[in-house]
Amino acid sequence: QAGLAWLIRDGIERFHADRRAVVHEVAGLVPLGSPQETAAAIIGLLRSRDDFQSVLVLRFTALGETVVLGVAGEVIANGLRVGEALPGSRNELLRAKAAEGPWLMRWTVRAEDGDYGARVAEVGITAAAYVPIVHEGRTIGLIVVADARGAEESLAVLAERLPVLIEVGELAGSLLGPGLEGIDATSA
């Protein structure tokens, strides 16, 4: 009993220490020269702190698209490009789910996603965590952490890290929002 209690307490203490460290580092970031550079800094920080295999920042444009703002990782970077717009059906799914809050999802290839779905599947993604990025009450994008372990293991790892990712998503809104508003104002 005492050993189990110690193990649980140790796990909780490690979780809180890691959460504080990640949140402190993200809170120390400032908006850089462009939203792409800021997204790259957020992605780099997440990749340096954890065993996240692939991290993306997606933006929801004023024109109704979902576009890759930044991407890094051994797995997913081979399948997606910065500036790439996601297919309409995936765009609609992500926007609808983002309105409900963070979520985890197994990756499934859907015919309506065309080439995009096949490219993601080809690089081995089995699951992902999705965290809305909100600025001034408006969802402006998502942080996506994708994983290529077996689906069950991926979901367990991502579920454990979701609270930290939610906090990072909250901070990312203030970092990315002003720059994205400037882009949307010139493209709308």
C-alpha cells in the first residue's frame, strides 16, 4: 500500500513539475516576425520538452479554410507542408470539433479526404490530440499532436499529456492571434 501511494504521489508530482515547466516556457515566448515563426517556436518548445512525435499548428482562415501554419516531427513533416490547405471535408470536421473543445481521435483514412488522408496514413499516424487555439473568444486554429505508436498506446500517451496541451493552446492564442488578425484583414 505504501509503495503504491508513493508511486502515485511521485507520478502526480512529476506531472505537475512538467506542466509548470512547459507553461512557464510557453508563457516566456513572444510573438515573432510572422505567425509562421511564432508557430515554429511553439512547436519547437513542445517537441523539445516531450516525446511528441509530430506537432502541427493549424490556422482557421477568415475565408473558411484550415491551413498548416507550422509542422515538425519525424513522422508528419514528410506528409504535410506549411501553407497547405486541408481538404474541405477535413476542414469542416476540424472546425466543428474545435467548437466543442479539445479532443483525441484515432486517425482514420476517409475517402472524402483524398490525397491528404492517404499521405497522413502513409507516414504512420495512428492518433492525434487536437487543442483549439482561441483568441478574444474566437477559435483561430488548432495545436495538433500526432503519434505513430499503436493506436491504444498513442491514445494513452496523448490523454496523459492533454491537460498540458490545453494550457499551451490557451497561451498560443495570445501569441498567434494578433498576427493572424493582420493576415486575415488583408486577405478578407
